[in-house]
Amino acid sequence: MSHSPNSPNYERVLAEHRALKDLLAKIDRALAEKTASIDAVSDLIAGLGDRLVRHFSMEEDGGYFAEALTRAPRLVSLANELMAQHPKMCTRARDLVLDVGQMKPKQDWWDATRERFDAFRDELLKHEQQEDVLIQEAYNRDIGETD
């Protein structure tokens, strides 16, 4: 039998994951369509870096992992690996902001920024997907075949 989490903390982090994915999609669209100004896109990317710092802090300090790991202590090692990625991801986001800010505004800016953003986005989405799997495993693991 599967258990579904009723925790406000769980729901809050899921909402934060959705908001983060929405921001990534907004940046992705801005880079693909090239209809926003370079300054506006740069601001979105800077906002992503700020949001990540808050997002990871909430996950680590807000009890998100702690609550899940209380339910599934077997996942502690995986959770520690994922949390160890947080500072690296924040550094990569900060580097992306700096790189984007130092490039000269021209056609190459769009292509170079798109390439850098795509690599960062893919890495971040993979990380978030791994966190989602961990949480789902903690909350929804079947007890047996006859559930």
C-alpha cells in the first residue's frame, strides 16, 4: 500500500520545485525567442541564482529531507550526496550570472548564454529529479506485493 505525504513541508517543497521549474522555463523561452532585452534575461538568470540559494536552504534547514529520512533511514546516504551538490550548484549559478554579465551584448551573447544556461539547467533538473525520486521513495514505497 502506498502512502501519500500529508505534510505541509512536503507540499511547500513541491510548490517550490514547481516554481523553480517555471523560472527555468521562463528563461528558456526568453533565450529561445530573443524577445526580451539582454538586461531582462540577465536579471532572470540572476534571480535564478538567488532563488537556488533560498531553495537549497529550505530543503536543508526546513526539515524536508529530515522528515523524509525519518520515514526511510535507508536513504540517508543518497540524501547526503544530493545535499553535497547544493553548494556546487550555487557556485555554478553564480558563475553563470558572472559569465552572462561579462559577455558583450551582441548576437553571440544569445548563443553563448543559451549554451551555458542549457548545460546548467540540465544539471539542475537532473539534481531536482533525483531529489524527487528520493522523496517519492521515502513516502510512497510499497510494503509488499499484496498491498
